[in-house]
Amino acid sequence: MELLKKLTEAPGASGREDVVREIIVAEMKTCMDEVTVDSMGSVIGVKKSAAKNPKKVMICAHMDEIGFIVSHIDKNGFIRFVPVGGFDPRVLLAQRVIIHGKQPLHGIIGSKPIHILDDAERNKTLQLKDLFIDTCIPKKALEKIVEIGNPVTIERQFIEFGDKNKFVCCKAFDDRVGVYVMLKTIQALKKADVDVYAVASVQEEVGLRGAQTTSFAIQPDLGVALDVTLANDMPGVGEHDHISTLGGGTAIKLLDSAAISHMRLVEFMKNTAKKKKIKYQMEILPRGGTDSGAMQRSRGGIPVVTLSIPTRYVHSSVETAHKDDIEASIKLLTAFLMEAHKF
């Protein structure tokens, strides 16, 4: 879990993925034949096959996380910000953040206290414009460190907890846990009969952008996206809306808002899981998408499927996953790559 801790705690808002990219490049260099970074910042690792005319399989997990950008500093030093990716304002109150200026700077997301809200304000839906970041530094001193355009990320430490210590929690499991699954798979992968292109993409949270450019360049025969999915197995949610459950195994996606998985590839993935006795569950996500949507529409079209890691509280500072589901995802991806030449 040390690598997962390192990946999730690293900052890397969309378009500002430098720190987490360095970790990924270093890990890929231990196990890939080639490692490059494209002009957008996505990392592409290649593991070549000795087979004749091998298929190219692209695995894609995005390295960016949702965050903010500094948009204004008022006369008292309070910072206004705009989102980069989809935040629910309700989960942001009283969160600690790091502003990545000339040096990392701690701040707190604040708002008017409830004690002084009038009835209209109390009944109003909270919006991002109602929030600000407080660094407790005066404007003149603050502007020596922070400027308009600096990225901001949530500050949260990785923890292992729960029943038998089987659960993990941190910010940015979306999608550093997918990156972790990809890295652990390619590090353990023996020589497959396909060329494996492992991509840590950028800017997924703002439009699947890194996956679009990398898949166009790679021209893969098959694509597998790795991402989180909603685990709504919690109070107040009916079973029909659970999407997935923690501990239920890796999730093989049927469809989401960005892509409909290639059904023969879905069946191939299911049969591989059954053959290897790997626990899995089926997933339909009514809202949201993954990098498979960009891969699917590249050039003349690519058969794609997504393997998802069930996660509670997605797009918050306490995203929570189950270790067994993470391990099942690694096992199924590894088994699939060893069999993919048969597809």
C-alpha cells in the first residue's frame, strides 16, 4: 500500500500533474521497455511482446484529480477560486487545502458561519461562489507566494482502517487507485503475446483529453480504462441504485455516459474472471464516464471496456475503497493481458 499512499497524497489537479507524473515515470522505468511523456503530459509506457505481429493493447488510467485554480485575492487576503473538475460544494466546507504557489501554502475553505445567516441564506443551496480560502496571511505578503492561476488541491492523508483493516481512504483515489492497479499489473506482468501500452493520462476530469490524444497516437487494437466507480451501498440508497458494492470484487463496466463497452470484450473479461476464479461484479453507471469514451472514438474506433474499482464518497476528500477489490482488479487485468492475444 506504500505506492498507493504516495500516489494519492501527491498533488496533481488537471493540467498541473507534474508531481504525480514524476512518481509514475519512476515506477514505469523499473518495468517497461520504453517510457515517454507526450506534449500534453500523459505518460506512455510500452512493454513489447516477442510475438509476431502482436496486437496493441492500451491500458489507460488518469493521473489528474479534481482541484481548483486561484481566481482572485481580495484586499484582506481571502482567496476566491474556480473548480477544475466536478466538485459538490457540500463536501468542501471546512476542508484543508494546499495552494501550490511559489511554495506550498496551507489554507482552509471557509464560508459565513451559520450563526449570522438569515433565513433566505440558510435555505439556499450552497454554491462554490459562497466559499473562499483563508490562509491567515495579509494580501501584501500573500501575493509574494500566491498568484492568479495557481492550482489548489485538497489536503488529506491516506489511511487504512475498518473491518480487519481491509479499507483504505484518501483524496484522489479517482483515479490514482486506477494508476496503482496499472502499475502493479505491469510490474508483475510476464511476457505477454501483446504489446502493452500503459498510459497515465492527464486532464480526464475536464473532458478525457489526455486519453484522446494518446489513443490517437498509439492506434491500439483494444483499450481498457481503469477508473473508480460509485459504491452507493450506504444508508438512504436503494439496492437498485448501489451501482457497485465494496468487497464485491472488481467491476466490469457495461456502460456509462461516455461509452458503451464492447460486448464481446465484456464477455471475454467475464470469462477470464470466471476461469481464474477472480471475484467481479457488473456495473452500469448512469452518470459519469471514463477514458474509455475517448479511446472508443479514436480514429476508426476501438473496442473498449472499463475495469472499475468500487469507491464510496467519490469526488470528496474521503474516497473509500476495499483492498480486496483493488487486488481483484490487478489479478483480472493481469490475466486479461496474458489472454488478450486470443481476442
